[in-house]
Amino acid sequence: MQERGTANSLEGRKVLVYLIGSLGDSIVAIPALRAIRRYFAGDEIVVLQNFDPGLVTASEVIPAGLVDRFLDYRNGTGGTGKIVEFSKLLTKLRRERFDAAAYLAPSARPGPAIARDRAFFSLCGIKTLYGFRPIVPAAGRAPGLSKHEAVLKLDRLALDGIESVSSDLLPPLIEPLREDVSAVDEWLGTTRKRPDLPLISIGPGCKQQVNEWPLENFRQLGERIVEANIGELVIVGGKAEFGAGEQLAGAWGSGINAAGLFTVPRSAALLSRCSFHIGLDTGTTHLAAAAGTRCFAIYGGKNDQGLWHPLGPGHAVIYRAVACAPCRSFDCVVPGHPCMNGISHETVWEHLLEFVRRPAGDWLEVMRIG
């Protein structure tokens, strides 16, 4: 591998960055993209992103300036479909004639899968590869035991000479454009009923069943917030959460339903206008943190604590310790879903009051219950 400082030998050439996942995955890759952009200053950086219906693509998330352009690929379905898409991608990348490739796949990706990816990009004619190494998060259940996913990506790149600086991890990771902020402010000006109160975003939905918290708990938590005049609630999320948003706003007799109304950049602008965000282990929480908004997050036991927490200072994460965590599963198979259903709205309310009273600081607090 090339030593740091010799990247200028690639000046004017093409660097491919392989990125897997949806909204949250793209957001936590931004610190690594900052390091890559600095290392390959003057070169063309192209992100290879998976394109699947219903998923937020990296091109909707990554700030302008970090990447020059994006290439899409599809995974394909069935044996034949996968082979066809594989062949299309191989041909596309060989025609591009990339000089180097950087690997930003999830840190938990198994070693054999990483070896296959490395072999594929070599087959594409890419001779210089960065970050194609397995780094498995530390196993355990203690809060903060695992490094953050964003840090693990930087660690992987550093092994091949692409080093990071402390500012790579600093928020905001996404700075909303002026026109998006203006549009959101105009919308809020016509929809807010209590502009005298702080605006609080709340995200009741998530992509993975294992991270769900009962909607009834969100209803009761929201009622307490409204009754205590802590803030005016705005419900955020994708189009799939619009119905839940209508149900919650109707039950509270208050609140604004913004679920599914805005693009990702405009949603970031809305979240940046909020005093803090209440959410789950999902992309909306990562988007709020990336926009520089404090997060109060309710997490389950899918992953090691710390791995996918909101990135940056001033956040709080509440979770319940259970024997089956970390399960690494997308769907809970334990009766009663104890890691999430075992967190009552009363407990969350008590911790939320403490969170509201404490000023924002350079800390991430992990609140373990049970």
C-alpha cells in the first residue's frame, strides 16, 4: 500500500469508494469520506452505492464537496439475477478504469465476504486497495464497550495509510442548504400552533423490527410532554410513518406530522431547527445527530452498545440490559421482545426530564436500566 503523503501520485486519477446501506450507513461514513477527500485531494472520488427501491441512497445524504459523483448498482434477485447484475457491474467498473478503491462496508461484515469483495475489485482492474480488512467490533454488553461504527471505518482506513484528524468526527456532518432552511422555516411558520415553545422532533418508526418501541409508549410519552409544556412535538420519519404520525397527533390533540413530507436534505433542515430529537436506533436519529441536534434515543440489544449510537456530543441513550443481547438480528425471536418492550414509557419520561434539565455538553450519556 502507498504511504501517507504519496497520494499526490494519484492526482488527476479516479478513486472508487464502496459504500453499503441506507440512511444511517451513509451518515456514519461521512467522517471516513472526509479523511478520504483530504488524502486524495485533487483526485476524482466516485461512490459506488447500492440502489434498491425504498432505500435512501448515499447520493441523497453525502454533502457536496466530499464526492464528485455516484455510480449505482443493483443486487439482483435469485441466482440468475445476481449473476446478471454482477456481470453488469464488473463491465461498468472495468470501463471506468479506477486507479484505487476505498472500502466503507459495515465493520461487522464477515472476513470471507470482505475477501470476496477484495477479489472482485481486483478483478475490475483496480490495483490499489484501501481498507479491505476485517475489523470486528468488540463483543460485550457493557455501555460504550464497542467503538463507534464511524471510528471503526476510520481505523480500517488508517491501517492502509489514510489517517484521520479529530475534526473528521465533529458535527454537523450535514449542514442544510440555505434554501432548505428557508423552506422549512416557512412551513413551520404556517403549521406551528405553539411557537412560544421549543420544537422537539420525535421519530416513532424504524426500518428494523428489532429496534421498534411500541407506538402506545410514544403516545403516552408525547402526552406527558404536551401536558408539561416542555415543547411542541413534530413527528418525523419516512412515508411509512405518516399514518402513525396522524394517529399520534390526533391522540395528543397537538403536534405536527411531518413524516414523509420532505426530502432527506430538507428533513435535516427541519431537525436542525429542533431543540432535541427523541428517536430509536434508525436513520432518522442519525440524521438528527448529523444536523447537530441533540438526541435522546431508545436503543435495543441488537448491537454492542456504542457501535451505532448517535455520533457526537450531547446525546443520551437509554437501553435495557438483557441476556440475549447483542443478538445481531433484524427481527426479535425472543417472546415479548424484552430489550425494547421492557423499557416503559414511565422510565423513559423520568430519564427524559433529567436530559432536558441538563445543559448540552461534550458528553454522551448511556443510561442502562434493568
